[in-house]
Amino acid sequence: MPNSPQAQLPEARPLGQAMRESAEVALGKYGCRIIADTNEQFGTNGRIWVAITFITATVFTKCDFGSNPPEGQIAGVTFPAGLTIYGEFKSIKLASGSLIAYYGKPSSHA
């Protein structure tokens, strides 16, 4: 039965592509920025960050999300060193701490 049409599964290209892009972001393929001051930071050339890894315990003053903001507030919450969060981050302003913000794959229309 392995050769029958019913036993063949369609290739999961979208999932494979998403997994590859996720790994590329995690490895910093699209670049990153270390932020360790209290000035508001914006992505370069309109790009957004898609992952943030905290170097030290960090508190946000402000964080501007893209189209999918989280439920609740993150301003004033202490994020521990070593934690990584994911989302669309357009701007970041810290009260304290330091982090690495990873850029997402540049869009073809940006």
C-alpha cells in the first residue's frame, strides 16, 4: 500500500518554509540590534523585529507592536535574562536592562 495514491501525503511546503525562516531569524540571518539604553529605538528602513532575547533582566517603558498586539500590557513587567519573546515589534523603549532584537525577513514590498 505504500505506493498507492491514498498513502502519499502532499508536501508541506508552507510549514517547511516557515520552519526555515524561523531558524534563519533565530540564527540572526536578517540582522539584529543590541539595545541597552533608554532611548526609543526603531527598526532600520522600516523593518520590524520579530524576536527579542533578553541579555539582562529588562523592563519596557514602551513597545509598539505590529498588527497583533498581545493581550495585556508589557510595560513595567520584568522579563528575565535568557527569555526570548516573539511578535512584531516596530519600536522599543526600555526603562532598564538590555536585549537583542532580531529583524524578520525583509518583505518584498518594504
